[in-house]
Amino acid sequence: MKRILLSSAIAMSAMTLFAQGAMDAYQFNQPDMKGTARFMSMGGAFGALGGDMTTISQNPGGIGVYRNSEIGFTVNFDIQNSTTESQILKTNDNQFKFLLNNVGYIGSIRLNNSVMPFFNWGFTYNKAASFNRRYSGGMNMKNSMSNYMAGIANSNNLTVGDVSTTDHYDPYNPNDGGFISPWIAILGYDSYLINPQGRNGKTNWSGLWGDRTTGLGNFGVVESGGIDEYNISFGGNILDFLYWGMDFGITSLRFDQQVLWNENLEDAQIANNDGSIVTTDANWAMTNNYFVRGNGFNYKLGFIVKPIQELRLGFAFHTPTWYAMEEEYKAFTIYDYPNTDIRPGGAETNNGYYGYNDYKFSTPWRLIASAAGVIGSKFIISADYEWTSYQGMNFSAYKEWGVFDNAFYYENKDIDDYYQSTNTFRIGAEYRVLPQVSLRAGYANVSSPIKQEVRDNEYTIYTAGTNPSYSMDNSINYVTCGLGFKYKKFYCDLAYVYKHRSSDWHAFTPDPYSPELPSPQSKLTSDDHQIAVSMGVKF
């Protein structure tokens, strides 16, 4: 676990400045419940039912159920509340978002064939996931990020010369053909956050936190973006017994993250310009910007079997989404150290230029099994089970990198170390109280993708770009309800979705070899309330 932080970053140019991170892989695969209001109000348990636009991107076999053409759309109002709790401090953040969940067209052709009576096709847009989240908090500290920076410098045996910029040497982009020094140690040195002390011919680095140091840490995180999926689907039914469909998905991903970390310390250990150590206050902050863009494609195949009128069985599998990704990132600090000869100032990574990286990324495989019961013409109950292999996520380099094709070896090993497969259970019901009015309800649970030993801080965590912080999701729960109205060819559906997600936020990785110096951590709880409205016409 003590491998060099950036051992996969080769000193070629600024584009390979910083390693990719396994924790960020999950950011691109966060589960969400978006779709039509009918789909959402039944907890997303629609894999064996079909006849709904959202099921095309869940179980494409659902398109085979259609006997009429349809055009429709869904809008979504999302009210988010995030609560962070650290020791005695509790903070709340709220935001409101308006989203277009989906819009699409389904075409149905009657073939006048007893074997395959209908052939259907569709073009839909679906909001596959929303990454919008904002949270902040603070805590009494037992360790400083500066000591983490010093630990990185010590573990890499860095000297002052390794992290010092001169007219002829840039430590972020060295011209000696060697490995790039870890960026966070360079930024720490430029910001007077780590102190070099020579001993026995070796540089020993220390941070601001000493035996008598106390202080507060504060953080703020703003995340935005999402995944948009454009679906081209077709399918049909065989003998009104087997409904089949396939879908070709084109995805567009955007993830933006801004993270602020601030420390206000008392009795901190700071090195003056002459090398002497001063015990005084220390106030500093680091801001990280991280922007990711990606485009990808996937394939889905699904079936629904109706052995008897009262029973439907569904099965679908989703290939990974294969992405071409681009990311930019940078970090900068500001600092103020009273009672020292260091003037207030700041520092930036890579002389203020954004680091850049492009790579390929594939998401997990997904398998979905479903069952539904239809009782008369009034009551439907449906259930889904979904298996997702998060340890199957993968980073890779473009072939033109040649000898560096295995540049993401450590990141992919981290994915295998950190993640496990998840189990998702969904159940939903619909009751038709009047010929034109239906009531619906549902529930869904998604298990945590993070292994227990990782959540127990038994692993060193490596992150992407210039952001040492990360969050780890626990299980996610959804409670849903809604109603539907239809009149002749027109329908209007309404859904309410409550989503509860808990996470553990870390300012930087804990050191499993030094449990007496924990990293600053906070409990993060997100309670989201969504109201979705769908309207459409079947003809």
C-alpha cells in the first residue's frame, strides 16, 4: 500500500501530470432513478412490464409490448437537501434543479402476421443520471492536510531540489526524463505548508500539525452535471408470448466539481524563511477544480416472456458504456501565517495552467431479472433485481501512447481493491381505482459499491487530478408514489420520489499505518425530493 502516489505518471508533458483515480470512476456511474413519471412512481420496477419509454433504456424488450405509437415527454423538479455532521458541528445545504427527464417517439407497425403481429421502433432521450449536489461542513481537527503532504514527500524521498522551481527547472514538468514529483508535495512546499529538515544526509519533511496544535477545518463541495443518453431501439413480439428488443445507446457525460478545504490552526509549526521553526497561528485554504467530459456508446438486449396472462418475466443485459474521456484540473492555495517573516500569499499547481488528460473508460456490466403479476384489469405488482459489477470498471490509454498502454495499471488495481458488485432491488405496484385514474407506489434499495474494509479505513486511497478529497457511498434507498390519468389517447402521470443516500466524506486519505492520526472526516446525508410530470399521446 505504500507505493508511490503517482508512479503511473510519466514525465512527458503537462497532460500526464496527475494520475487518474479509482474513486472518481464511481462518480461516472452513480445510480439514479430518472425517467417517466409512471416508471419513477413504481420504484423503477418495470423490467417485466414494458410499454413505457423509460423501459427502452432498462429492458429493451419492453418496446415489443407496444401496440400503438406514442409521443411524450417528462419534466422533473428536484429539491435537494444535504446534511454533514462532524463531531458537534452540523451543516445543511439546499438547492433546486429543473430537469428534462426524457422525450421520445415510439412507432408501431401492425404486420398482419400471426407469428410476429407487431414491429416497433423508437427514438428517445433520457436523463440517465444527475450529478448535482452541494454540501459543506466543518470539524475539530486531529491532523492537518499539511502533514499528509509531508508524508507524501517523505515516502517519495523528495529533496528540496525536487520540489523547488527555478529558471531552469519546473518540478511539475521536469526536463531530466525522470518521474514527476507528487504534485501535492510541490504545492505544499510552495505554500510553506511543509517544512524540510536535514538529518543524516536525508530530508525529513514535517507539516503544520505538532503536539500542541489545535484547529478547525472547513470544506465546501459543489458538483454538477449528469449523463444524457440517446436511444435508438427496435423490437417486436412473437406469438404474443415473447417480447424482444434491442437498444443502441449514445451517451454524453459531464461532471464538474469544485472543492474548498480550509484550515485555521493554533500553535502550528511553521518554518521561517531562515529555516527556524515558529509556533503560531496558521490560516490557509486550498481550492480544487475538476472538469470531465466524455462521449460513449453501449448496447442493450432484453426479453419479456408472458407464459400466462397473469405473469410476465423479464431479462436484460447491458454492455459497458465505452467512453472517450477528457479532463482538466488544477489547485491553488492562499495562506496567512502571522508572527512569521512569510508574507500572505498563494500558490498554484503547474504555474496556474490546467492539467489535462485524455483516456478511455468503460463502465460495469449490468444484468436485470424481473417478474410482474397482473391481476384482472386493475392491479399490477412488479419486482426487479439488478446486478452491477463495479469492480469491472476499467481505465485505458489510447494506443498512440505506445509503450505506455499500461499507464492505468495501478488505477485498475485500485478499482479491484476498492469495489464490489452491487445488488439493486426494486418493487412497485399500480391499482386502477377508476377506468381513467391509477394509483402507484414503489420502493428501491441499492447496496454500497465500496468494500467494507475500505469503508473501515484499511486502505490508502488514491484520487484523481489535484483533489485529495473523496466520498464513499453507503446504500441508497428510494420511496416513491404517484398517480396516472388517461383520457382516450392522452395521458398525464405524476410521481413523487424520495431518495436517501448516506456517504462518508474524507478531506484526504487516512493512513492505515497510523490510525492515531485520522484524516478529517464527515458524515454526509442527502435527502432528495423529486416531482416528475409526464404527458403524452398514444395513437
